[in-house]
Amino acid sequence: MNILTANLAFSTLVFWLAARIYLVPRLASLAPVTILTPILLLHALRHLGLMFLAPGATYPGIAPQFAYPAALGDLFTALLAVIALLAMRNNGRSGRALVWMFNIIGTLDLVAAIVLATVYDAPPYMGPAYWIPAFWVPALLVTHFITFVVLAKHWTGQADAKS
């Protein structure tokens, strides 16, 4: 196992433990909007994935086959998170559907980035952007999982979303 894989796995475990201890026991007692607002705000910061395109944040030689899809996928997911957040907070009829769309696309984006980073051996070229998959991606993966749980089990209709 390489170091990035170990960092990714261990950080995911730590974020899952935190969610399991502090959030999962309260899911049934909290309104979906209460749970999903901070999650969507967190994902709205995924524009930081653009660092994979920034000279200095990565080393020369990073595969563009990894860097561009990872960066642009994160930017698109950040925009979806903002749109879903606004729709959900404004009690829009499209709120739940937009949260579903954000969550599916965002999860697929992370899985694709992990696969592309592995296929194109991106870790040695990540430079300072290494913290993204070592710390940021695990938090995003766990919050995507929590969002799927909320959508599937705790948000059954528009009225359920209100705080």
C-alpha cells in the first residue's frame, strides 16, 4: 500500500468514526435541512480542487488526464452544491432532486478522481495539493454517504426537509 492510499483510508476511517459518534445517532431527530446545510456548504468549497491545475500547487509532470477531470469535476460539484443548498433552504420543490443530483454526481466525481489518480500515478506530482486526497476527499466521501442516508431514510417528502 502506498502512503497516499494509507492516508486516504485512515482519514476516511477517522471521519467515519466522528460521524458515527456525533451525527449518525441523531439523524432521526434532526431535520434533513439541519443535517444537509453544513454538508452542502462543505462541498461548496470543492472549487479548491482547481489547485490540481495551479502551477506550484502541483509539480510539473502531473498527468492532465487526472488533473483536468479532478479539478473541473470538483468545480462542477461545488456549483451543484450551492444550487442544491439554495433550493433546499428556500423550500423549493426542486430541493430534494437537486440534492440527489449533487450527491450522485459528486460521489462519482470522487470515485473517478481516485481511479484516475491511481491509473496515471498522480501522487508523486501532487505537491502541496496532496492534502486534498489525504484529508479533504475522506471528509467528502463520508459526507456523501451521510447525505445518501438522509435522502433515502429521513427525507421522504418536501415537508420533511424543514428545520
